[in-house]
Amino acid sequence: MARSYALARLALRLARGALSSRRPRDLRQRLAAFPTAGLPLREPVRIRWDDRQIPFVEANDDRDAAVALGLVHAHLRLAQMEIMRRIAQGRLSEVVGAVAVDLDHTLRILDFTAAVPDSLAMMPPASRAWCAGFVDGINAAIAQDGPDAPAQAEEFRLFGIRPEPWRVEDVLAVGRLAAADFSWRVWHRLFAFRDRPDWSDLWRRILEADLAPAPVPHFAGAAQDGADAMMHRFWASLGRGGSNAAAIAGHRSASGHALLSSDPHLPIMTPSNWLAVGLSSPGHRIVGLMIPGLPVVTLGRTPAIAWSGTNLHAASSDLFDVTDLPAAEVESRTERIAVRWGRPREVRVRRTAHGPVISDSPLLRGTGGRDLAMAWIGHRPSDELTAMLGIMRARDWDEFTAAADGFAAPAQNFVYADAAGRVGQCMAAHLPERPADLPADMVLPPEALSQWDRIVSTRDLPMQADPEEGFAASANDRPAGPMTVPVGFFFSPDERVGRLRTVLGGDGLVDLERLKALHEDVAMPSSPRMRDLLLAAHGAAADDGVAPLLNALRDWDGEHRADSAGALAFELLLAHLVHQLHGTADGALYRAMHQPWTLLQEDFARLPPDRVAAAVRAAARAAAPAFATHRHWGAIHRIRVAHPLAALPVIGGRYRVAEFGAGGSNETLMKTAHGFSEGPHSVTFGANARFLADMGDEDATWLVLLGGQDGWPGSSTFADQVDLWRRRDYCRIPLRPETVAAEFPHLTVLQPARVAAEQAAIDRGAPGAAATPGGGQ
């Protein structure tokens, strides 16, 4: 009741704030708002922009380049960055009030800032200078005045807050937030089943069958109360959840040069999780995608190399039962949470040698009253920023893997291509040296902490250079080959990586058009087998109401196209079949799994045939009305591109950008994740960016976002790439200076603070004030 009241009060306050008119802005107006004078630069910096507000920074000094990137990030995404920083610090209640207190308490327990001081201390001077320059750029943008200054973004006006100056520590905290472990969302799904008498058998079955709880926050039709729904959304919003990536060697490429293809899988929203940029400075020539608030290119290419990462789904965390630890081994502190429109709250945060006691979270359920602590690699010092800067400067495979060795979290499976035509794949992760045996439970005894005494890294894990088949592919699948330590336990099925291997390993050379087609590929290899099992179980007889559904299923080719009647029939029938076979209680297990088809296929083999047949027939009758109403998959499978504020009552409509019927499914290459589908639903997680590079041409790099560059609602580039996405088009970001000058026609020149001071002195007629603008310091 209290939470509902707090939500209603928040919505009312925001509705009042939304009555002020939005200020729509075209590209000219947005670029006119970019700060250009009095900046913390050594020399002038030029930023060229294309028509979609993608910047290309040209700097004569590396630190100036970092300052310019900070300005760019703040100009485009300051509100988004501010929310990410407050999440990392557990300070959302200061913005939205009492509704976020429990979440802030949970964030304080997780403690994303725990390793920040030690990580900063181990950072070499060059990396610290780069990060400090980036922060100086952010703060210069925050200090700007005027109605279109970054600190006047609509989100700040709605919530009545002003962004605080940034520190290097804040950047590292946001980096830790982006490193949240995939295992956490797995555990949250499984806690509800640990009280079952058959839990031990179920746990073993999950591990041995390579099943994993779903990475999406919500399943259509699943019963979730407010706290559970909040946690599902929270876990899904953290970290880098999925992705496909492939590198094709020069001898397998139609161009004769190595190719790289990537499409990250993350929450679908606007502003996007990505910023597209180009950069030229003495130490860097690079184009690619950056995470707002972080000063490194996460996915990109230089003249020498290109790379992308997919989430390794590594076991970077362990849970320990610390209920029986002596009180002296449990530290406890009280933290004060400031609450907007309310009194401050005090919360307890406990920590042990095994990590924070996460079972103290008011949002975590199903722990059986036991005290559970969590060890996480992210609570140990590491320097991902230096690792990524090393990757951005790498010239070959050896330099690339040497830099990746310093990358601890989030664990990544990096795919690599270079200008010499080589490709490769390596795991970038720091992991405890666990025993080879599968764990007996998801919660370990306290003494198992000893397996964290030695940490392995990239150099200790298998890697692959110049694979015989001529390509490297990754899609969150279980790494192949013998492992020196168990890398993880919850990998994605082989559906997507298998599809990549089938297409890339086929006849003929691979060109960019084939890679573009893979970005929109909606085939799921397991679907035809499940389709045939369903049809065989139902039998030939069907009444008139069910016949259209069965006919569509029988004629289906197994591809989840938006206009496919067969895909709709398949998904509706599966959703109802789980309920008919298992009811609500046992059906929850299927709804918690990433690949429930595996369990269903086992059901066809182990359950009495008459029971399965009866359930399939009942499911077909239940699904027939929805099939007759909607007729094709895209009618119920919808992508909604919207700002997070679109979820609010009253004002939400003004933040909805686009909605359209989507193809794809949970394990198609064009991932559009969903739960069991009994009717219309939104795709909230899936492919949200696409990237292509041909290493034979410095100008041959293309990308597109499911959204746009600008985070300013009402901007002409807020969501202008949605149409490109839908028509399978891309933006080109070249590397050659002459091409950049031709295709990025909007120029912004940034001037150092001393230039403004010298000009002021000249205007005053001060003697000796004739220094040449733009000279070095």
C-alpha cells in the first residue's frame, strides 16, 4: 500500500512538471547548444557531426580528445548518465522519492563502489589522465548556462534536480554497474524453487541439461507481484546481457579482407545503451560504440583491428551460506538514504569475508531465512579502463590479447579481426580457480571461499587464433574445448551460434550482404522439431475451430517472421501447452527457464502419450481464438521504442516513440526476447544495435541503433535511426580524414579557456596579449 501511494504521488508530481511545454530541437539548434568556449583544453579541438548527430572528434592531444568525448557524452546523454551514476551509488530515492528506498537499500548492499578506490590506485598515470580529461569535459558541459544546456535536459526539469559535478570515481562506479554479473538474474529466478523437495535433482538437471533462467525481466502471463517485477526489471537492466558476434577471415571473405559483424542484445529503450563516435588523436584512430558515461570504445574498429564482445555468462560470483558465521566475522554498518519529499531512512548493510549479505535485501525472496553472502569479481580491484585503452591501441592479435588479460568484469568472449586478414576469439575474464566438479547447490558452504584464493585471467583460459574454418563466432554459448577451470554454468543454448556457423560455413565467400542478412535472421533451428512433436501428438483429427491453427503450423517453415501465421500458431500453442501439462505451480519452472523447449521435449518422451496428446489438443482449442484474432506473429509480438518515462501514467504517452510488429524470438539471431505468448506483448530485450566492418577499407564501417544518438526528448535525432533499422539500413562512420570531412558536414570548434582569456585581454587592450590562438601549452 505504501509503495502504491508513493508511486501515485510520484506520477502526480511528474504530471505537473510535464505541463511545461517541451522544447523540440532540430540538429542545428542542438549543435548550437554545444559548449565551445572556455573549455579545459590545451589546443582547439574540431568535432565534425553527420546529419544524425554522430560526432567525429579530431584532436591534436590525447587528453584533449578525452575532454571532447566527455563533452559529447554530456551533451547527448547527461540525464541518462546521471541516473546510471545514482543507481551505482544507491541514490535513486533522492530523485523519485520513497518508491525507490528498497531498491536503494539493495544497491547499497551490492555496493558497486566497493572496489573503486583500489582500482583507481592501480591505474597507471596515462589512464588516469585520460579518465580525468573525460571527467573535465563532463563537468565543463554541466557548468554551461542557458535553456538548452545539458543540465536543462527534460528529465532534470521534470524531477527538479540538477546534476552534480563528476569525479573519476564516478566513472569507475558506472563501469562497475555495467559489469553486473549475469549469474545474479539466474539466481533470482531459481530462489523460488530451492524449497522444493526435489531441488537437488532439479539443480543437477538444470546444470547437466545446460538450461538457464531467462535473461528477460518478464514472462507474458507469469504471476509476479510488485517486488518481484521490480527485481526482474532491475536485474535485466544491469550488465551486458547477450549479443552475437562473428569475425570472418580474409580467405573466407568476398572482399579478400577480414570482416566483423556484431549485434548487441540489451534492453530496448531510448535513449539507447550506446553512443556512436569517431575519434582521431595522436594515440587513437577509431570508430565504434561507447557506453554513455564511460570513456572507452567498447565495440569498434581501428585501421589495424576490429573487435566485439558477447557476454561470456561466466560464473563471476558465488553464493555462500553464512548463517552460522560467528557474529565477530560479520561487519555491520548503518547507511542513511536521503528521500525526496520524505524523511531520510536508515538501513543496515552487512558484510563478511565472503562478501555482502545480499539476503538482507527487502527485494530478494526465497532465501529460506538463511543469510546468504555473495563473492563477486567486481568487488575486487581491477582496471578495465586501461585494458580497453590497450585494446583501442592494439595493432595485432598479441597486443589485443595482452590488453584483454587485464579485463576482469563483465566477463566477455571477444571476437577479433585485423587488417592482415586474421581472426580470433578469446575470453576476457577474471575467475576463481574452482574445482572441476559441478557444484552440489547454487549456495556453497563457507569453506568453499578458498577456491577464490587464486584468480585466473585471459592468459589462463583457452583462446583461438586463425581457426581452420575461417571464422570465429560467439553467441553467449558454452565455450568449446577443455577448460582449465569451470568458466560458467548458465550458457545460452546453441541455437544462435549454431545458426551462425551454418550460414558462415556454407558454400561461397562471405560478403557484407550476408552479414546484414544475419542481423535480421529469424530462423530458430529447434523450432521444426518441436513443431513436428506438437503435430504428431495432436493427431490428424481437428474440428473447424482448431484446423486453421494446425494448418498454419503444418505449413510453417520454422522462421519467426513478423508476417508468419505459423510462428503465431507455434508460440500460442506452446504457451497453452505448458499450462495444460503442468498447471500454474509446476508451470512456473518452465516460465523461469531460458530454453523451456528442452524441458517440453523431455515431457514428450517421459510422460504417457495419452496425457501429452490430451494436453496438446486442449492447448490447441485454447489457442485457436487468439490465432483467429491476430493471424500473424507480428500482431502480438511488438517492439515498443520508448523512454523509461513512458511507463508512467498520465504523461507516459509523450515518451513513446515507435511501435511495430517484430519478427524473431528468444533464440533467433535477430533476438527479440519474450515469455510464453498467449496474447499481445512487448519485446523489452533483444538486438538494439548493429555493427559491420570490412578491414580492407578504412571507410567501410557501418552501424545503426534501435533509437538514435540524442538523449534529449524532442530532438530530431532522438529516435531517427528507427526507420533505418526497420528498412535494414546503416550509418557509415569513415576513418579517412577526407571522407569524414565530406560526410560529416557540421563543424564545431572547441576553444581552450586560455584562448577566451587572451581574447578578453586583447579586447581590453592589455599589453603582451597577442598570443596566437590555438598554440600549444
